[in-house]
Amino acid sequence: MRKLIEVARSEDAIVAGLANALNLENKAIEIGENANLPVPIGTKRAHEKWRKRHKDNWKSQPSQGRGVMCYRFREGNRWLRNKSLMTENEYLWALKVRANVVPTRVTMARGTIGMNTNCRKCKEYPETTGHISGHCRAMKDLRLIRHDRVCISLTKAAEAAGYRIMEEPMCKFGLEKLKPDFILCSGEGTPCYVLDPTIVWDDSPNRLRKAWEGKVKKHTPLKPLLKQKYNPSTVQVYGFVCGAWGTWCPKNDEVVKILGLSKGRVRDILQKVLCDTIRIKAFMNH
């Protein structure tokens, strides 16, 4: 196919004229597209079509294609282009996590009958990557470490932005109690922000969005209490949702503006989340 295109683009006027009359280049590109072959260098239109076809094929996979639509945020993919950000072992495990091919019991049982797929630790639920990373009791300590590392990054940003930080305050109103991760305030007459980070298994953009909305709904009842206690100009409630695969919820953008987070800081947060997620390899080794 590459040779045909080179002939079609020949500097020889006679050869180029003949190729043009035969529509040689377009026919070569069409052959490649129909065969799902890699596109030759220099054929931008064909290259874009091939990339789209490859992505659509990836999305259509019932298991390996889950979460593909969450990968559009560039800062969450920086590690793919810069392997020096991880060790070789971490990089390979990150690829396994992203492709959902970690050798869990559910993954290894595909195509077989009668194989036990329950979690080898808790014995209660199917052993999927999502269960190990987000729910299994055996991984609770690692999940707390992952969550706390995100909180530390946000705390440093809030301090640099000049906010007074109240970490995990117990807020009581009536018979109810709520404990968000942060309340940020600069003093009377200034905005007050309730911020509650979380990390979810990111197999779809809707899961990220729903997690963000859930955090906002949970802590919105604190608004009257904080208004009375701190006399701010306004009280705003935000979630801060990262995907376990190092993906990003677009609704976090407002928090980025409030805290003045740079792209580099966001990239570091997402990479830490992904690196902490791939610690599930310790689970697989026991």
C-alpha cells in the first residue's frame, strides 16, 4: 500500500498523471481501511480514520473496552508518553489496569465453566479489578493511603492559595452528622468551600459524574450551618473525583480554579492515584 501511494505521488509527471487517472492513491487507502491495516506515513485522512476505527473497536470490547471514554483527559495520560515517570514494572501493570486484563479470578475464568471466581480474600464478591481496588476489605489500608495522598496534594494547594483549612471537621445539625474532608475559608465575608475528594472505579464517564454529584448532594445540608458559623459571602460544595485508572472528572475543573492547581499538579495527582491503584499486584501475589 505504501508503494502504491509513493507511485501516486511520484515527481514524474507522466507517472503521476497515470496514477491520478486511475485514482490510485484513494484506492490504496481504501484497501488499507477495509483490511484494518496500519496507515502509511503521510496519509493524514486515512490515519485519522484508522485511529477512529481502532478506538471504536476498542470501545466495543465488553471487558477490555470499559473505561475507554474516560481516557480523553491529556494530563491523565502523560505517563504513556513519558515512561520515566514510572518503573518498568509499574508501567506494565498500569497498562494491564487500563486494559482491564489484570489476572483476577474473573479474568482468568473467561471461556471456562465452573471455575471459582469469588475473591480469594473476602470470599464474598466476584474478584474483579474494580472489587479489589475499591471494595475488598483486604485492600482497605491501601485505599486509605491512596485517598490521603490526594488530600495531601489538595491541602498544599489550599495553603498556597491562602485558605484556612479545617480537615475532617465533625459537623452536627439536628440528629445528623457529616464529616467532609475539608472546609476552606479565608474569613468573614469571603467564600467558604466544602470539598470532599473520592476515588472511584472509572469504567464510564457517568460513574465519575455520579460520584461527584453524590458528594455534592451529601454535604449540601451543611450550607446553613456554615453560613451561620463563619458568616461567609457564599458557601459552595464540591466533590473532587479521580478515577482509579488515573482519569479525571470534568466537574473538578472548578476546584482547579479555586485552588489554582497547575496542569503539572493535576498530572501528579492522577499519576499518584494510578500508581497506588496498581499496588493491587501485591494482592495478586498472595
